[in-house]
Amino acid sequence: MECASAGTNNDADNPLTSELVEWADVIFVMEKAHRNKLTAKFKRHLHNKRVICLDIPDEYEYMDPMLVQLLKVKVLRFFPHVPPGTGEA
């Protein structure tokens, strides 16, 4: 499994690109607003893509330990083959 992280805002440190969208099999967003931005900007690239909203408020700092834990819990539910508690994929 490979993963990448990108932001939906144009001023993001690593902004989302059409190439990243096309590369992904599954796309996780934190909020519905992110899903809306993704759809508005990359609709033609989202064919056959699974977009999952994690319903996590975008109010955390980069690599905040609480955010990392929330992401592990919510994302790993979609990957049952990953051993619990490892956070590895």
C-alpha cells in the first residue's frame, strides 16, 4: 500500500493535483467541504474513485498527535488486513 497527502486549498504546502487524483484508488478527505472542493476541481478525474469523508474537523496542526490517532482509527477501518494497533499498511 502506498499513500500520499495533499491539501485541497491552492495555498497548501502540497496542493492536490490531477495526477495525484488519477494515481489514487481511494481518496480520504477530512471534511465534507474538502469532498466538495475535490469534486468541484477534479470531477473528471474521479471516475471509478472511492472518496471517503472521515468527518474530522480540519482544526489540527500538521502531525498533531491527536489528529494522527484519529486518522489511524478512522482510516484503518477501511483496511481490515492491517493488524490492529500497528498503524502500518
